Amino acid sequence: MPLHVPPAPAPALRSVLTALSSPTAVREARTPALLGAQGPGTPELPLPVHVLDRITAEGVAVTRLTGWRFLIRCGDRAVAAAETRLTPDGWAFSHFFEGPYVASTERALRQAESMPQAYQPRLLSVPGLYMLTLWLHGDGTADAAAGHPAATDLLVPLAPAPPGIAAHRPHRVADLLPVLTLRVTPTRLLRSPA
């Protein structure tokens, strides 16, 4: 089934297009694949990036939107990604990057397109495990900037995944969250001087 890729906010896309057309921004990105690309890069497949802040005692994932990520395609493959972030003045370009998550995201999206159910793709970062997943939300018409993973949504860990968690294997949120809860170390509370 086709994925319901949500439209990115227009200012986020404009900021990426502006950065791509800036020789200085591309040169300072330190992304050899983008620097050496033949032809212009095109931002595609905008994905909202959510961060898993915590999992409640009831097993509900508390997330927040932190940005939008665009795969930068040159020719027939994605060579890099561009990330935007929300600032007090609106959406702004943050940075270009390359590495294993670019190819892994592209692979997971192809995998998701072959599934029998249609999904809305998002990214979910789990900072406590240095883990990034493709979050396949079951409601294709939902606001991509809001919401929390539903128990029936799927999470596809991207490579490199943490030890013991298989990359590119879809997991229902209800099945993977308990595993993540056990593996994420609690954040130390900072105490103010007495």
C-alpha cells in the first residue's frame, strides 16, 4: 500500500531548498556524498522527527516533535538528509548529514510500502538508547506534528540498532515499548545545592 507521507510545513521545505542552493551551506556541511553529487539535490520524503521523552507507568509513550527530516536525492538514491528545527521565528534549516541512517531510512520506507496496510511514516528517536526508528502511524490523515504512538502502530528500528534489537524488523508499539522501558536507563535527577 502506498504510504501517506505528510506534507512538511512550507517554511521548513523553503529553508532546506535555500540551504541546498547555498554553496556555503553545502560546503560547510562536511557531507562528502552531497559535495560530490552529480547534479542538484532534491529534498524528498519529509518525515516529522519525534523524540521519545518517557514512557508512562501505563505504558504510554510521551513524545514531542523536534523537527522535519528530508532525504536529499541525487539521481536514483538518497545521498544525504537535511534536518529542520522549530525556532521562535518558525521553521529553520538545521544541518545536512549523511551516514547509515540515510540508507536505512530509505530501505525501511521501501519495506513499509510493501505492507498490506497504509501508514503515515514518521521518525521516532529514542535518545536513551541512541536509537532511531521509522514510526508507522496507522492513521494516515492524522496531524503528523502531534500524537503519540498507538499500541497498534509499528516501529521499525533503523540500522545501526542497539544490541539485541534487530534493525528493519517491524514491531508493534505494544510489543517494543516494554523492551525499551527495560533498556532505557533512568535520567539522573539533578539536585540544586542545599
